Amino acid sequence: MVPPVQVSPLIKFTRYSALLVGMIYGKKRYDYLKPIAEEERRAEAEEKRRREELERIAREMAEGSAGSCLLRAAACPVSPGGEAAAL
């Protein structure tokens, strides 16, 4: 095996300084982006809830539309003028 090469102290210092600066930059950038990402996740979750609610309503209407429409029509007769009579 070849013996390890002696690295200049200046090069070692520069490498570790760059590592430390990168870690500090990463922490600052993370702290800056974290609230933005949380807001996006919150808005996306709210949008998902709305979309699921609309899908649920559409599914219920599709499944029960024939029976429930007939029941509503029987409970709410149509007047001669074409408008539904108030109960």
C-alpha cells in the first residue's frame, strides 16, 4: 500500500470551512422554506377535502337519484303553473 499523502493545513481549513458554510446555508434555507411548504400542504389538504366531499355528493346523487327523486316528486306535487308547491 502507498502511504497517505500529507494534505496542506490551508487546504484542510478551506475544506472544513466550506462544509460549515454549506451547513449554515442549508439550515437558513430550510428555515425559510419550511413555512411555505406547510402552507402549501395545508391548502392542498383543504382542496382534497373539498374534492372528496364533491365526489361523495356526486356519488350519492348517482346512486340514489332515481329513488330519492321519485320520493321528492311524490312529496312535493307540481302545481298547474309548472312550479313545485311549497310544503
